[in-house]
Amino acid sequence: MADKRLVHIVDDEESIRRSAKFMLSTSGFAVEVWESGVAFLKGARHAEPGCVLLDVRMPEMDGLEVQEELHRRGITMPVIILTGHGDVSTAVRAMKAGAIDFIEKPFEKANLLAAIDAAFQRLDNAAHGQERAAEADVLLAKLTAREREVLEGLARGLPNKTIAYDLNISSRTVEVHRANLMSKLGVRSLSDALRIAFAAGMGK
């Protein structure tokens, strides 16, 4: 495709907008920057479709509120959440609302480019929900019953301590199950594990 892939950067920090724009422009992407979620929403209906890098902490509307509003308006551009305050509940909210990934600042170029690549793959393959669910079921079949319970807790946005209390096991045991399930699923990050869990209908 001759046209460059377009990335919308929505962040209230000028330094982040500037550095991310430079990084992506030199990697071959077209880039548009927006100084707030409100500004992006005003222009989103007429903006060229692409991938959206959306900061969590912004004045007026935070990134998750902007994401929810995009969904409400039927704007289906894939979203990657940027956060300087990465925690499980934020990640779960973002990914339940359809985010491709969440990336903590300061982000590494390789991680950001991988997430953007996944976002454009979703754009290119918009209708593979059933296929993803079937793949997720195959992967989850590798887990023990207890590992599935831990993953269910993570998918519901619960911290390790709460999962441990609910299952009547120690936090350390939860950490061991969490490490084992991620190894069996072949993933390195929580967001990848959550993506599989949500594709299989967990966390509801």
C-alpha cells in the first residue's frame, strides 16, 4: 500500500507528542497530534482512520472516557492506551473496552511499534472474533483449574492479594500460578494474557 499508515497521538504533554511523533515519523508512519481527548473527539468523525495512541491522564476527559465515547459514536479506530500509572484495573478497563494494548511510559520503541502493528492487523482483519475465541479456548485448555481461576481474577481486574483471599491461598502462590499460566499461554505481558482471557469470554 503506497499510503502511509496513520497514527493519531492524543496526549496533553507536548514532550510526549513531540517525541512520539518523531519516533513514528522516522519509522514510516503518517502522524497527527492532538493536545487533548476533547480536541480529538471534535475532529474524530472527520479524521482519517488509523491507530490511536491515547493517554490515560488528561484534563477534561481521561483516555478511558475518550475511548468509551469513541465506541459510543461507532468510531472503530483501534486504540492503544498510554499510561504513566499502569495498574491492573486500568489495563482491564481499557482492554474490556477494546484497546489493543496498554503501554507504560516511558515506552520502548520496539513495544510501541509491536502494538501499532497489532492495531493495524486488527484494522485489516476486522471480523475474526470467532477465530480468536477458538484460538483462546485451545490455549486455555493448557491451564490447570487453579490457573484458570487466577486468570479469571486478573480478567476481573483484581489484585493478587484479593485473588489470594478469594481462593484461600497465599499471594506468593498466586504469583507462582500467574507466572505458570503466562508461560503456558506463551505470553510475556499481562495485556497479552488478558487479550486471550477476554477472547474466551472471561472476566464478565
